[in-house]
Amino acid sequence: MTQDPQRRQRHTGSGGNSSDKQAGWRKPSPTAEAIQAWLVSKLSEELGIEPHDIDIREPFASYALGSVQAVSLSGDLEDWLGRQLSPA
């Protein structure tokens, strides 16, 4: 999977201001719609299919996502959201 620019920026150390973190600043959480759009985009990219071919009502298992792909997607989502997610 390709990394989004925000993730690359965070890993290179050029993103985020430590004084913002010290002051308790936190970026706003994305909406459910933004998270859904992100997931559809990443899943379509990973599987090599068009985003409109993904039915959001179907479970991930119906797309035959391998465990490595699922863990990678989960890790990317954690990075994008800036918070830890439950493995379940």
C-alpha cells in the first residue's frame, strides 16, 4: 500500500509541532463519512478494484483480504487517525 503524505511527514519528523502536543492541542477527529471514504479508497487500492465496486454493506471478509493486508490496512488507519485501534 502506498502511504499518504501525512503519514510520510509524521515518520520523517517534519510533521506536528511539539509545543502543540505540550499545550494539549489535538487535531479534530475525522467524521464517519471521512473514515468510510478513506477505507474504501485504501481497500480499492490494495485489491486493485475501482472504489465504486466496493459495497460498504459487505464485511471485509467478502473481499478476501489476507491477514497481512488486513493488518497493514489497520496500521495505516491507526496512523491516519493518530490513535491505537483494537485488533478485533
